[in-house]
Amino acid sequence: MLEDEVSPSWTVGAPTLSVVVFTDYQCPACKLASPAFHAAVARDGHTRVIYRDWPIFGLRSERAARVAIAAARQGIYPALHDRLMAERRVIDEMVLREDLEAAGGNWAMTQRDLRAHANDIDAQLERNSRDAASLKVAGTPAYLIGPLLVTGALDESGFTKAIVAARAQVR
């Protein structure tokens, strides 16, 4: 999982640690933790974040995850992810389109990619679900920070401590 080259990712600096993030765009705890997580990663400066959409909160979650994965083909996944995590409205088609376009994406292209790559997106979501189950993760958010599994929302200090602890285990 930590060597995943298929899932969307965000790299800060020259990474010496990978973090796999299991999230759902409808998850209140994910939305709460996201800014703190990103701040800790940015402050660390040497981390690769691998996003694993795990839509467990229903059909709106699944639709948002599919759109985000399709949008990764346009190189806007991290920006769209951040917008969707900051979204306080119900994530419906209008919100998805607004956030995607605000992140620099093309809605028509995303719709084409959703159709053309439906099997790949299905496989990605299935793999994400399987991998979460293999880690015995019960829900979102969950973070595989190097060898350290963290479940639930943390504040920036908590994420920073987890990153330091994970690095200590891999040395």
C-alpha cells in the first residue's frame, strides 16, 4: 500500500515517508481532520500522501469518490479533494461540478472519463475497500503512516507526533 503508484497522491518535498489516507467525502470526522493532516504534512516537508477514497457513507459518497478519481486524470485530485473535504453543503451534482471546476477541472471531460474508465474506477474503489479491510479498519478516517495505523481524527499536533513516531519505527 505504501508503494502504491496507481492511486492519486500528493508529494511534499523529497519524501522519506508515505502515508495512505482512507477517507469519505461525507464523513464529518474526515472533514474535521483534513486541514490538520495537510498542515502537519506540509510542515513536515518530506511526505508522500496516497489518497484511497473509501465511500462508506452511501451513494453521495460513492459518486463524489468516482468523480474525484476520474478528475485525477486532469491532475487536479489534491485540489478537488481539499475542496470536497472543506465542503459544508450536501455533496450533490451541482456541488461536485462547482468544486471540480473551481479546482481547475473540466466537467465534460470528467463525465467522459467516468464512462470511459468506469471499470478502472470500480477496480480502484474495490481495492481501496479490500485494503481497508486487510488493515481491519472499521471506518474513516484512517491513516497508514509508514508502519503506524492511526484511526480517527487527530489535530495537527497529533498528526505531527504520528509522523515522527512512524519515522522512528522505519529507521
